Amino acid sequence: MSVGMAPSASMSMVYTVMAQTIGMVMHNGAETQHGMQQIAAAATTQTCAMILALGAAGQ
């Protein structure tokens, strides 16, 4: 590689790493959101089960 090509090659590496990093951040955000949705669904299910148990105990 000639000296004149070095700046463009290094910038292309920077852009590649930056794109990969942004992709990983977006993936982690999506996985976190999915996990939080699972927790919310479990909490809702548990709350409904408790309400039904209280209703059955009162009858």
C-alpha cells in the first residue's frame, strides 16, 4: 500500500468499526427491550393469577 492510500484505508477501517459498533448497540437495545417485554408479560400473568385466586377464594 502506498503512503497516499493510508489515510483513505484508515478512514474506511474507522467507518467499518463504527458501523459494526452502532449495529451492536442497536442489537443490544432490541434484546433488552425483548427481555423487558418478557418480564412485563410475566408480571401481568402473575397479577391475573393472583386476582383469579382471590376471586375463587371469595366464593
